[in-house]
Amino acid sequence: MRRSLRMTDDNHQYKLLYFDLPGKAEHIRYIFAYAGVEYEDERIQKDKWPEIKKSTPYGKVPVLEIDGQQVAQSNAIARYLARKFGLVGQTEWEALQCDVLVDTLGDLQAAVMQIMKEPDPIKREEIRARVTKEELPFYLSKFEKIVQENGGFSVGSDITWSDLVFAVLLDQFESMYGKTALNGYPSLKGLKDKVHNIPGIKSYLEKRPPKSPMPRH
């Protein structure tokens, strides 16, 4: 499945390869949507993955092709695009803070992913209980304070790519824990809603295809 978004003044040709689900590529899609830059969103179907895998730099996705040249690693791709499209704040310090928050969000995501990766149902519930009781409140309370004290943004006084990463992950948490998951974190919920109401991202979400099962990779 391939989709395109509208073109601005960026003249490069982009193709994003990932599975037909949010996963590790959704924040990249948000960046393209925010910037209004056209790209080819190639969503790999399960039966096509073994062959496509051979053509990727490290046998994993997401992969971004820029004028035919492939680059891998989701946050390296996102950081490159964020710099290119003006989503890294106004100063080097703000750019650093974006990186810090994105990496810390990755720590939280890794903790949550333990639940999904555990095959044993008893152990899975033990992990879920621990993550729900310890990791989630620890991180979310810190993030809530940051966004609250920063006037509704994670960094600086305008949208940065760390805000987009927040929106993606908070949306995933609501999918896992229900729509009330962020009730105790009004600033985070406000940030997510703010990002999702950005015209380009809102349009993308309205057209986003339904999720399909994730292949092993």
C-alpha cells in the first residue's frame, strides 16, 4: 500500500518503508504530515517482508529512501527530518532537550513493550502490574510536570519533534489502557490533543489506514 501527502517546497523524493501499523515509524509519518511534505508511505505486507528485508541496510525497518539512498534507524531518520523541517527548537539547548525527551520516552516505551513481548500469560500479567504501578506513573508524572511548566509544550514555546513523539506514544498508551489512561495527566492529554489538531496531522489521522498484524522482524 502506498500513500502520498501534499508537496511543499522540498524537492527531494522520499520513500518510507515500514509495516502497515504505527510502530517505530509513526512519529516519522507525523513529521512528514506536519511539514506537508510529499512522501511515499510504503506499508509492507506480511508476505512481502522476507524479500524486502534482504534489500534493507540492516534487515530491519523503518527505512527511509532519500532520492534513492537508504538510511535506517527510526530516531536517526526522525531527527534528520526534524532538523530539516524546523522541529528542533530555536537553540542548540532546545535541540538537546528534544533528544533527551525522545530517548527517555524510548525508555518508557521499552518498559511497556515488555508486556507485549512476554509469551507466558502469568509472567505477562506480573510485568503489566509492575509497569502500571511503577514505570508509568514515574515517567508520566515527570513528563506532566515538564509540559505543565513549559506552557503546554515539551520543549520551548512551539511545536518540536519531541511533541510529536509524545503524541504518538500517548495515543498508544490510551489504546492499551483505555481512554481514561491520561485522566491524571491533563497537560500531557492537552499536548496530545494539540498535536492531533495540527491540520496536516489531523488530515493524516483521518486518512490513516486500519492496522494490520505485525510480522516478526
